[in-house]
Amino acid sequence: QVQLIESGGGLVQAGGSLRLSCAVSKGTISGYAMGWFRQAPGKEREFVAAISWSGGSTDYADSVDGRFTISRDSAKDTVALQMNSLKPEDTAAYYCAAGRFRSDVVVTIERFYDIWGQGTQVTVSS
């Protein structure tokens, strides 16, 4: 069973950047579609970005499109989320997720992912 570990969270001022990384402590994410989700205090967890298993397709929530970039490195077996122009409303716990699907698709729906990391906190100050 694949186990995911997120890192790279922290405290940053508005307008700043952070790079989150999702690595495996067990197994491999080769062949898995990957996604990033976030959950702010008192709110539902929401989709942020997703990438297909090949890395050829990506999708973003409207709120982060143009500011965030998801990528994967097959050699390092990692997925990254580059976050630029951060805003206070980006403050949340960020979760990496993995799922196996029959085709090389981008999956934006939370319930279709069955492997989750423990999360990393991102706090953006104004």
C-alpha cells in the first residue's frame, strides 16, 4: 500500500511563494493520478490541483489557476505544488492524494482518491 508524506508547508507573507512536495514512504506513485486538496478551519476540504499519471494533463481550481502549478517527477517519485502570489485565503492544511484509474485521466473529485497523506499546514499572513 502506498503511503504519502507532504512537506514544504509554513508561514509566508501575502504575495510570497511556497513549494509543497508529496513523496512516498512506502510503495510508488507510478501509475497513480495525483491530486492536491486543502481544508481551511471550519470549511469543507476542497480541490486545488490534479495531474494525470503520465503528467500530460493537469487541472486547477479557479481560485488558484494561474498562481499554482502541479508537477510530478517520475525519477524522484514525487509530486510538487508550486504556489505563487499567495493570498491569506490560501491558508489551509494541504493534502496530497493518489488514486488508480483505468485511463490516464485527471481527477478533481475527492471521493475518487483512496490514498491520502497526513497534510501540511500553509499559513499566509496579510
